Amino acid sequence: MSTNSGTKFLERIAQGIAREVDPAVSAFAARLAGESGALAALFYGSNLRTGELDGVFDYYLLMPGPPERGLWPRVSFHEWSRDGVQLRAKVATMTLARFAEAAAGNLLDTTIWARFVQPCALIWSRDDAVRDTVAASLGAASTVAARLAVGCGPASGTEAEYWTALFEATYAAEFRLETTSRARSIIELNKAHFDGLLPLTLDAAGIGYAVQGNCIAPAMSRHARRTTLRWWRWRRLAGKPLNLLRLARAASTFEGAARYAAWKIERHTGVSIAVTPWREKHPLLAAPGVMLSVWRARRYAT
């Protein structure tokens, strides 16, 4: 990779994470980061794309300390009233050290690099050193994703075809309902983010390529492709078991799960659910009774 290519790639990453967001989004993240002692806060998801304050913000809080053991991240739900506007956030929390390892593809986990090759914004960081570390991790995530996109994609194709091949592969490795159309919609909805990203990332990954029209033909050797697909095979096999373990863990450790569920139910059904102390403490045990209440309320409303 030439110095010029490397500079362009880093500039692309820096430009992407510096995108402006609503001040309320940044203020909420700064508040959560201050309360938890986080090093940085990343903002991603549909609200990043739309700029709306309705719904639930998706944050990652990156913490100090050595990489945590066991399953991660820890998930929690938070609400905050700011200037008369009710804000809500679903927060995933993990150490920056573990995030960097996962983004570089050094772990069996696929969720971090597959998630953060997509748009995100670094809306709060403790200092420039932390910002640089996060930016480097996001660059690594793009590089890992590009390698797999080439490994799973066609011999020659458009950028969109390679990124679609990537997301189809990673979705298939998890318990997801998304279809091929969902993988394609990610590219379409975030066209500005993905346009021109693949060539820069291939440069960063040291993978040569030829360009003809709007098609790219990566020059990945057979050995490199076999190595990439062998690397992916173990992650694909581990994907669903890891996903299942995380779902089971989240069911018992999701802080604010009852309030999050109540908000979702009211948003989608119009039925208001009271969050009692018992329901807050035992969301799984409370679930059958809550669903019965929703069923009764909707039945009597018709």
C-alpha cells in the first residue's frame, strides 16, 4: 500500500466518524459516558441515517481497562428528558481493548467488524489518543470486511455486489430474519458511505485490483482466498452458538429490559404497560402476563 493510498483510507475513516449529529444525540452520549467512565461513545443505526430523535438511539460505550472475559457487550436501556423531549437509547458497553481485538478479526466474533464497516459516528471521546485508537479499530474492521467480501464475492463485480456478498454471509452466520433484500438495502440506504470505500480498503489490505467501468476485479491469490475462507469457516460455524449465548445472557442481564419492552409494545400496539418493580426485576417471568394484558387490551378495543 502506497503512502498516498494509506492517507486517503485514513482520511476516509476520519471523515466518516466525524459526521455531525443532532446536539441532543451528543449530549445524551456524553451524559452516559460521564456516568459510566467511558473512553468513547459511538453512534450508529437508523437514527444516525435519518437524523430523527424519535425511536431508540444505538450507542456503543467503550470502556477503559483490559479486555473483559466471557461474553460481551453488556446491554442496557436508558431514557432522558432534555428540553421537553423524551430521548431513549439502547447502549452496548465493552472495553476499548476488546473492541479493538474484535474489529481486527482476531476473535471468533463477527458482530463488531461486520457492524462497524457500516456508518457510525464517534460522537464523544475522552481525548485525541482515544479517538485515534477508535479510528484505527474502525479502519481494521473495514479491512477485515473487505477481505471477506472479496473471498465470498464474484471474480469481478461492482462494489455493491461485494458488500452484498459480505452481509449475506454474516447474516447467515447469525440468528437473523434479514433476507438478501435486507443486505442490499444496507448498501442502498448508505450509498454515500459505501461508494468508493472498497478500492481504498483493498489498498489498505494490500489486495491489488483492476477497474473496468464500474466493476472491480480483485487480484486475491488462490492461497489468500483459501486462507480467508478457512478463517471465515470457523467464525461461520461459531456464529449461531455465540449469538444464542448472547441472547440468553441478554435476557437476564439487559438493564432496563422491562422499560424497553414496554416502550416497544406501546409504540407498536398502542397498549400502555405499567412497569412495576416486580416486572423491572423479573422481565422474563413477567412476559406471559404482559402479553396477556396486551391481547386483552387489543381485543376489547375492537
